Amino acid sequence: MSLFQKAFTIGGALLSTFGGDIISEYKTVQGESYSEFTEKKSKFISNCANVNSQEQALQYITKVKSKYHGAKHSVYAYCIHNSKILKYSDDAEPHGTAGLQLLTVIKNFELENAVIVVTRYFGGILLGVGGLSRAYRKSAEDCIKNSHIVTEKLCLVIKFTISYAYIRQVSSILNSNVSLIKKIDYGELIEVAAYVEKENFNLINEKLSKCLGGKINLSVLEEKYHSLE
């Protein structure tokens, strides 16, 4: 179920009623992206980024606003899946023409843990409600299309040590579509850290155990979302 399928509106904020369920994966943007276009002399500059908390989203919004401090409007929208938060701001644009358009684009792309800020430099020509809505929506769409969309999966971060004789076989097991090597430290023995999709942990553990003849001392360090691409 998408995070957007259950939500209600309070003022300018949409708060998810997703509940306490833990989702196994979600789509988001990787890093940051940018786009801009001009509509009837008004310039629309869009910035999009991956964020993991509301605090990070607000910090990014502040950073973008300070970069374009001379602009008349800095409209934004963001969603944070683990806090179940969806929020937008029209920043003095007519209600429904700006921030809600950005949030709708996030919904249409089925993204979570993402923030979009669209900065508008007014060109002196009124766009009208329909024109303004289309311009903000296009700006957000262009920016997301310029980004790299990844799937973050609920993973276990594991760590274990092996002898040099097993590194090739272990690497082959872990570099799959359900796991990914995070780090390898070479010493007297090799210490391997990896992300393993939680729902496939038993499968990977069994493969490693079989490869190492049942002699594996594996530790689970933490549970977190991570892309396995």
C-alpha cells in the first residue's frame, strides 16, 4: 500500500494515517536534481533531494531559499515515510496552485523521503490559476525526471569475518539483487559488512553458512533502509 493512499488534510499539511506498519520498500530520489524553465517571462527553478527526516527537509528548503533569496516565491512539498509526514507550502501563491501541485507530483511518482522546492521569479505577466498550476506541476515533474529514482529496501546490516580463501565465493553470494557488500576490510582475516534484504536474510545466511562449511560468526548490526542497486 502506498503511503499516499491514507491521508487527511490539516491546514496546509497532509498527515499520513499509514499507521505503525513497517513497509518493506519504497521509491525515492537519489541525491539531488535540478531543472528550470520559463513561462511568460516567469522563471521556475526546481530543486529536489532525498531526505530522511522532517528536519533534513526543512534544512534543505532553507538552503534553497537562501540561494535564491531575491525570488518572490519558494514553494515546497515533502514526504517523510518513517515519520508519516506529508507537507506543502504555497508561499503566498493562490491556494492550490503551487505546493499542492508539487505534492501531487510526488504522489504520482510514488516517491517517499523526498523534498521538492520550486522557486519562481515573477516576470510581470499573470499566468492565471490554471497556468500557474500547470507551471508548478511541470517544474516538479521535470526535476524528478532529471533525478535518479531508486528503491530503498528494508535491510539488515551484517558483519562477519572470513579467510582469504573464501572472498570470491562470498562476494558472489552477496552481490545479488537481495544483498550488497557495504565494506571489506583486509587484515589477518577479511571483515565483510553487507546490506541484506530483511525478508531474504535467512536465504543469504544459509548460502553463506554452506559456503563456509557452517563456520560463520555473523553479527546483525542494525536494521535500515538502503538501495541494493
